[in-house]
Amino acid sequence: MSDSGATMVVRRPEQAEIELKLLAPQGALEQLREMPVIVQHARNRGAVHRLETVYYDTPERLLFRHGMSLRVRRSGKHFIQTLKLLPNAGRPLTRRQWEASVDNVAPDLERLPVDEVGDPVTTLTNDALVPVFATRIRRHARQLDLPDASVEIAFDEGMIEAGGRQEVLSEIELELKSGNAGILFDLGTQLLDAAPLQVGTRSKAERGYALAFDVVQPAAKAEPFSITAEHVVDDVIALLLGTCWHHLLKNQAVAEAGSDPEGVHQMRVALRRLRTICALFRRDIPSPAFQTVNSEARWLMQQLGPAREWDVFAETTITRLVAAAPDVDFGGLREAVERQRKSSYAALQTVLADPRCSRFLLSLGQLVESRGWRNEIDSEALAALSLPMPTLANKILARLHRKALRRGAHFRQLNVDAQHDLRIDLKKLRYAAEFFLPLYATQARARRYARRLARLQTSLGRVRDIASTRVLLDTIRQEDQPALHLAIGAVAGWQAHDQIAAARTLRKRWRRFKAAPVFWGR
């Protein structure tokens, strides 16, 4: 009962919302609503609703800081209160949520299973909540009965409003009602054939908070894996690929906004890890899917490369230079670097809006959901998918370790390109060690090996950054500014000195890595 004793509190059980969001250009929804795949499978013409939604939080944004959103939506005479949580890495499309009817546009926390939801909801009262922003949406929803699933498709047009600020909203939501979640990606890909859609990586709530409070979405590192010795290979591939996909999605909007250099960096990390996963398994499971994913991930990494290189120059190299040579005027160099940086981000925004990028993200999600690496492989490879993961992990780690040692033979004689090739091999080994580390978590030597490997890779990266800086300097050396050329000369001199120190550290770390006992196969 409520406090007044007049209203029966009806609590609905927790639901898992499985939803794919696609952002559409303004004016494109009308055409998309009439696509054959929708008209042929829709039960009827659907229904159009005017949805007015108010989002609530404390003045300190306590719910938002805990990855939650609380809204009350009005549709006609009915009011529905919904509390949502952020998705997890294993199921990027899935968001836990709780719903309950309320009497009006004000939220009523007593109608939520607060003990099940947990903090901070358990300690909040209704009086602590205030409206933070609202959405006004015209929604045309249709129910699609597809061969393997039932899907609700909603075409949303409207506005997010926060104080005097507004942001146009034009998007498609595909919500799985029953059946195979892979259908969402199939349907998304078909819609992409008709309009330049983008995979939506932010909820309406996240966009609303950004509009209301200038909240800058932070870059996100990869989430830890929960692999155990009981997992078979097939399950591990699904978990690893799914986590990489989620890692990509969480950083795409950050990279596109250019608000945090870490966004581009983390997207490249996700893509590199993704390519490593394909390389780790394709020898024992030669699926064409791994080759396709690797090719597209490589393309996107290359597109992200220039922005990342200018970010490193601007954020790391120049900062160290200023500290090392405080008497040199680096103002002109900073300005020249910043112009190149802005240009690289403008090009990157075009790439991320390219349908090829959206198609890649959709196909990767489809691959994870359908476990498409099982297709077009022989019986021996299928049998390998059923092996306990430790059996194959030992084999993979031993192979990568041997390859790295062979690549690093005659280490002192390796030129910059050869060192770069070694660095790539060591990255694969490091990621593999990180992926499979939970299988060996009781062994102290496993963590010691991983630490030495990470330090060696860092030193190789420092040497690579020095070489990359020279290429970047050639790009801006053509500008006819004496102060700029003086700063470039200071960079070249400082890096020549830095290279000597980096080489000394690198040789030391290579020796320590070679001497590290392996931790697998015991």
C-alpha cells in the first residue's frame, strides 16, 4: 500500500530489455517505415503515440553516477515508471530494467523492488528526486513477426529538452520480444541498405544528461573477462568477441566527439584485441568469419591511426618537451600540431559516419550472437570448439612465445621496422596472456610474466613513437615559420637523446622477458 493507504502498489518483475538502436538522418524515417522487410512482416499498420517523458535524479546526479536512469513516461492517460541499468560486457544489447504503473508524472520509488535494485535506490526518498530533463517524442511502433523472432520496431522523432536547451532526436529502436536476438542485426543491416544509419551507442538518458549538464562521456577501458577452466573454446570465443564489441561501442561516441583522446586510443585497443582473437583461434578453427572480422578491424584501425598519432604528439610528446626544454618557444609547434589534429578528427568523424563502419559493427554483433565462426568449418574444427579452454590456451601461448623469441633473435641488430614487427607479435602474446590469465590465476609466475611482457611492450612503443614523430614533423616542416623550425630542431635533438636512453631500457627489458619462466602447460 502507499503511504495514504488508498492505492494498491503493483510491482512488476524485473525484465531484461534486448534492444538495438540506430540513429537516422532527419527526414529519413518516413522512407524507412515503408521498407519491404517491414511492410511484409508487420502485423498491421502499427500505432502512433505521443510520448512525454521526464527523467529524474538527485541534484547530485546520484543515480547517473551509479549507471542508472529513472523516468516516468506518459502515454495518453497512463504513466509508467522505469528504472534502467547500464548493459554489461557479456550482453551489450541487454539492459536490466524494472517498470511499475504510477499515478502521475511524479516517480514513486516504493513501487520498485528497491531491495532487489540495491543502492543507491534503497536509501533514496521521493522527495530527494528532481526533474533533470524531458523528451517529447512521436513514436510509430509496429510489431514484426519474422521467421525466428518477434521484434517491435519503433521510429522515434522528437526532441530532448533540458532547460533552454534542445537536441533533435531521430532514431530507430529494435526491441526483441521473443526469439533469436541475431534477427536484430539482420534487420539493422537491411535498414542500412536504405539510409546511412549509425549504430546508436548512447541511450536517450545519456544524451539527456549530456545536454542538461554538459556531461562528457568518458572513454572506457576493456572490462575484465570471467573465463574459467570449465569453459569450452566456443564459449570463450563468444565472451572475448562480445567484450571487444562492447568495448568498441562504449568508445565510439567519445572518439567521434573528440572530447577525450582516450576514446580513439581505446577504440584502437579494442580493434587490436579483436584482431588478436581472430589470430589466436583461426589456426585450429579456420573459419572464414575470422578473416572477415580481421580485415574490417584492420581497415578501421588504419582510419583511426592519424588521430591517435597526433593525439600522442599533442598530449605526450610536447608535454615532455616543454618540461625538458623550458626555454624553447613551442607555441608555433603546438598550433601546427593542433591544426593537424583537428583535421584528422574531421576525417575520423566522416569515417565513423560511413555505412561501412555501421555495417562492421552490426556484422560483429551478429557474429557474436549467432556464433557464426561455427559456419563453414570441418568436423575437426567443430570438435576443437568443444575442448576445455586450458587445453587450447596452453598450445596458443606456447606458439606465440616461440614466435616472439624467434623474431627477437639477434635483438641488438634489429632495425626500427623489425622492432615494430616484434612489437606486434608481443602485443598478440600479451593480449593472449591477459585473456587466459584467469585460467592460471593461482600461479604467481603468470602475473610476473605478464608484467615483464607489458613493460617490454611499453619500451618498444616508446621507440615506435619516436619514429612516428619524425614522420609527423615532416608533415608540418613545410610551414615557413622560423620559430616553428627552431622548435622542430629542438624536438629532433631531444629525441636523439631520448632514443639512446630508450634503447638501453629496451635491451634490459628484453633480457628480463627472455629469462621469465613460462606459466602454462604445468
